[in-house]
Amino acid sequence: MTDTIKVALVTGASSGIGEATARALKTAGYIVYGAARRKDRMANLEAEGIKTLSLDVTDEGSMTACIDEILKNEGRLDVLVNNAGYGSFGAVEDVPMTEARRQIEVNLFGLARMTQLVLPVMRKQNSGKIVNISSMGGKIWTPFGAWYHATKFAVEGFSDALRLEVKPFGIDVILIEPGGIQTDWGTIAAENLSESSSKGAYADAANKVAQSLDKMYKGTGLTKPEVIANCIAKAVQKRRPKTRYLLGYMAKPSVFMKNLLGDKIYDKIIMKMI
């Protein structure tokens, strides 16, 4: 390859935002690597000329091998899209600490370790874009999402601090804060919530939230993942991208409402909505 062709890695590329982003970056002219735990679920991307790798962001050997393979093949890496993640919902009292730790391991520590692994080559190139998929859930909160929101609030702070550290090396850090997106995220969160809190002290409210999530994410009113993917593709091509992009169903109204009304009124509105 020539130095003018840039290389991108998208984690969690087997579905949803990750899959759409891999396609968008390929269309934009990048050499794209899509990575996920189940490589077989990316056969459609391979058929479109996107290279695929197996990646488990909770496994050090898997993460190291993924980056080593790309650098061996291409000699560079220009864009990392840290998209791998999931939503684990449940009452704080009910969620086992093993599951809480797994949520943090995937959504925060996996993102952080992938970032560590790409920084040396990006510093050497004096250029690079690190895109961290956060959420409007990194700025607002909902009941039964404590561990998920904790990881996304952490991704926000992590990314802001990282941005200051790597800017002198020509590396940009970009936060993407999606609202409700047409993916299986909500159905997975609803399943986790039902599994952990459908019985006991929190059952009534938990079952209502689970039903609401399931209905919403099986409907057609949410934003398509391609909207987020196109935003990412445009952002990484900008010389001076914004530090964060808040977009998607209810993202801007929800954050605006929380900032305008304050915590206690926001809490009341959220509980009435449930």
C-alpha cells in the first residue's frame, strides 16, 4: 500500500454501529479491519472487501495479536474506533459483582487497553484518530442502568483527559455520544434487567423498564446505525474534528433537559416516563 491510504480498525464490528462504521470507512477509502469476538459473524463484511479479525477486548493476548496483525500487514494504523461494548442493566442491589466487573472490563478497560496498544504507532506517525463510542448515557442516567452509566461516564472523563495528553503528538480523540439507535443493545439490556431484577424488591419497576426497552428497540422509531457511522467517517477525515458528537434519537433533547432542569426535576420526569 501507499502512505496515502489510511488504515482503520473498528472493534465490535459484527453488528450495529460497528458494522455500519466499517462500511462507512471502507466507502471513504480506508483500508478497514473489522474486529469482534465472533469472526464468522463478519462474513458479510469480508465479502465487501473489509478485513476481519477475531478480538476479545477482555483478553490481553487477543488484543495484542489484533494490533500486531494489522501492523504486520499494513505498517501503520490511522484510526481506532473503540465500539465494542454492551449494556448490563439491573438494580444495583441485584447485579452480581462479577457482572458489574465484566461490564467495566468490556466498556472501559478494553477500550483503554486498545488505546494503549495503538498509541505508540500513532505517536511515531505523528497522526491518528481515536474514536471512543460513549453514549448520551454518559451524560444522563436511568434507573437500573447504574453500571452501564458508570462505564460511559468513565469513558467521557477518560477521553477528555486522553485528548490533552496525546494532542502534542498529532493525535485526536473524538467522543461519539449516540442516543437511541436501531441495534440489539436495548434487547440485550432488557434481557439482563429481567434476569437480574424481575423478582424481589425492584420487580415492578424493573419489569416496566425491561418491557419499555424491549418495545422501543424492536420498533422503528430509533436512529439507524448508519447515521452514527457516517458521522464517524466524516469526523475522522476532518483536520480539526469536534471533541464530541451528540446525535441520535432523544440524545440532544435528553441532555438539554437534564442540564436545564437540574437533577431532582430530571429524576421525577424520568420516573414518570417509566
